Amino acid sequence: MSFEKKRLDITDRVTGRFEGGQMNLFFEKEQIGSMSLGPDGRVSLKNGYEEENHSFFQYADVLSKQDEKYVDCDEENGWC
């Protein structure tokens, strides 16, 4: 079993809440960053998140496909 980094588009799942003159950005109830209001409209995001062309992305570890020749392994007893 191995993991690989994937860039996932989460744009339609990001929400915003105005607080203290800025918009705080949330993904699944976790604050992932903020966006300043005004002409510059800067976006600041936590590590693992990115904004590009008005879309939001998350970098996540995703389980990669198993090697097909090893799908019926019995790891507990040590055979394939």
C-alpha cells in the first residue's frame, strides 16, 4: 500500500464568513485561510491549500492503486 500526493479541486466545498473586515475561508468546518477585502483581494491559505484562477485546491495523500499482480495477498500469513 502506498500513498501519492494529489491536487484536489475543493472550490465548490469552500465557504466564507465575514469577520473583522475580512472573509475567513473554511473547508469542512476547518478554517483554511482568509481573504482581504478591497481592490487587492489577497488570499492567504494554510499549507496544503492553494488558490489559482479563482479555484481552491487541497494537496492530499491519496491511496495509490495496488499492483494488480498482488491483489490476493494474505499479508497475515505471508503469502501472495
